[in-house]
Amino acid sequence: MKRVNRSPVAFLIWLLLRGLYLWVLVPVGAIAGLLLYGSLRRQEATLGQFIGWLDLIVMAAVFHSILRPFGHAKDIPWIPWSEVRTVSHRVRIFGDLVIKRERTDGLDRKFDMK
């Protein structure tokens, strides 16, 4: 597991952006998950895993774009659609962000928000 030191400015920007985009992401993700029910069943993924995957993708996009000048873009992985069923991340605003997968292929990462 890798410990990432974040600047207070980057953390504040991320917290504000995440607080805003979660208000849109969760309801839209729930509706999209219901519309994509067949595809989720083929992937053997749940609605919670799908919304968690959406959160990880949007979070990676924010870190790879807006927060890139703070130097943490390389620390946030892109999770491909083919691995949506292995994501155990759940949407929450505070606390440690732990990305876990059922497979142990060396892809587990921990992002410490302190």
C-alpha cells in the first residue's frame, strides 16, 4: 500500500468538487444502472459496484485534469469497465479511500486522505 501526501489546497478543491458531483452522480448513476441492468448482469456486478466504479472514474478524471498541477494524477488509477465487478469501493465523502478488488494481482491501492 502506498501513502500519498496531499497538499491542503488540493484536498480542499477535491472535497468541494466531489461534494458537488456526487449530488449528480448518485441519482444519474442509479438510473443508468437500472437502464444498464442487462449489461451489469453479464458483468456479474451490482448497482453498488456500478456507482462505486462511476465515482472512481470521475475521481480519476478530476485528478488527471483539474488537480494535475498538484502532482497526484499518477496515484489515481483508471478502472476499466471489464473490472467493474471487482470494485468494492462505496461512495462516501469522508474517510480513507480504499480501492479493493477480489483478485490479488498487485493492483490494490490505498489513498490516505490525511
